[in-house]
Amino acid sequence: MSGQTSPARVLILGGTTEGRELASACAPIPDLEVVSSLAGRTTSPILPAGKVRIGGFGGVDGLTAYLRHERIAAVVDATHPFAATMTAHATAASAQANVPLLILRRPGWTEQPGDHWHRVPDLATAAKLLPDLGERVFLTTGRQSIAAFAEVDACWFLSRSVEPPTGPLPSRLQVLLDRGPFTRTGERALLTEHRIDVLVTKDSGGSTAKLDAARELGLPVVLVDRPPLPPHANVAPTVEAALEWLRPGSAAACTPG
Ligand code: NAP
């Protein structure tokens, strides 16, 4: 960034805690000007510091045009590990616009002694497995994923999401609208109160509160594996590493052509 007269514009593709943390960490750096992008899925999102734009770009072509028009110098894809379409679009568009891309992706979870995990490749496999593991299920896979369990009549479901679920839903479903962070003791109380037999989660990484609570209660967990990253992806596991990549003088610190 040395010798540059105006701040380098960085696009953070957000919708995650890490996206917000990175925007806050960049705010005091005078050589960086951050724009955070949110998909617009939630009606009252927690907004990141600095400039924010909301809504899709219109596919790869729309994002490529945006990067060129806004003279974006670097992109950090800080979307959720399961937002695979956005990550694929970011990869294609940043290559087309010749803008460096970093994928900020927190590590997935690791099984601990005492855990009873069943790793599955997708939601459909999770749904098939559930009746063998218990009747009362706590679903924490997000509201867009609940339809995958609509046909599982053998189970009763408690689902937790920020917004109400839509689409086909299980016949026996209780919806809990809530937003984290959650604590281990709170999660344990919830699992006990609803007499949960099995927890279902995506391997999102981050807070282990619900996994710790499930371990303490000896409950099985169905863990949906992450979609693969694009080949040759440039990945940072932490906000600190992403910030380092963005710092003036780093490989990413270049002006767009
Ligand atoms: P997705 O399937 O990967 O993306 C679908 C489309 O939504 C994209 O093609 C893009 O539309 C738009 N989009 C997604 N993220 C965007 C962003 N940050 N800014 C602008 N447009 C965005 O995404 P998703 O799984 O529905 O997730 C949507 C958002 O929720 C993401 O930002 C993600 O970080 C957050 N989130 C997702 C999950 C999850 O489990 N999937 C969990 C927590 C939070 P265009 O093609 O029109 O550009």
C-alpha cells in the first residue's frame, strides 16, 4: 500500500461473526476502506462497522462488474462455511476481475473424548439416520435446512433459528427463534428441558457450547460435513490472519488495474 494516495477498497462478504470482527479490525487502519456485503436474509441483521451494502450481486457477472466499478482492491470471503454458492461466485468473479481473494474460514470442529458423533455428507443423510438415534431432535442447521427433515415423521423436532423457517416442515415441529451467542449451561438446560435425544448441526466451527452440552449429557450428535472449498483456495483460519493479509505492504495490498 506504500505510495498509494487513496485508501484501498476491501470488500468483505459477510453474514458471520468473523466478517463483523474483520470489519471492526479494519476500521482504524487509514489505508483501508471496507465495504461489507450481506445477503439480506435476516430482517434485522447485526450490522458490521463501516460501509454496508445489502443484497445479492446478480451472480458471477454481477459481482465481477461490482468489483470493477467500485475499484475493489481485495476481497475477503467471510461468509458461512456452508454458503458455498457465494464462495464459488467470489472465486470466479475475483479471478475475472483480477482482484486478490482470501477466504476467511474458521476451522471445523474436532471430536473430543466422550463425544458420540455421526458425521454425514449432507442433510438428506442426516434425515435418514435420525430415527435410529432417537425420537426428540434438536435441529440447529438453520431455517433453510429444515425442509430436509419434513418427511421424518418418526421424530419430534425442536428447531432454532434467527428467522422463522419456511417451506415444507416436519409435522411435529416446535420453533425456537433465538440468536447466539449461547452458553454451555444454557444449551444444557435447553436440551434437558425438551428431553432431547439427538442434536443435529452443520460443522460450522466456532462456539462449542451445544457440543459441550451434548457431551455432558451423553447425547449423540449428527454433524453435517462442510462443502468443499474451491481448488487452490487462499484460506485464512482467523480474523487476525485475514487482517495480516490485508495490512499495507502485504501481497493483497495492491491497487486494481
Ligand atoms: P449461498 O447459498 O452461498 O448464496 C446464494 C446467493 O445469495 C449468492 O449467490 C448471492 O446472490 C447471495 N449472497 C450470499 N451471501 C452474500 C453476501 N454476503 N453478500 C451478498 N450476496 C450474498 O448463501 P446462503 O447459504 O444462503 O447464505 C446467505 C448468507 O447467510 C451468507 O452471507 C452467509 O454468510 C450467511 N449464513 C449462512 C449460513 C448457512 O448455513 N448457509 C449460516 C449462517 C449465516 P447473487 O448470486 O445474486 O450475488
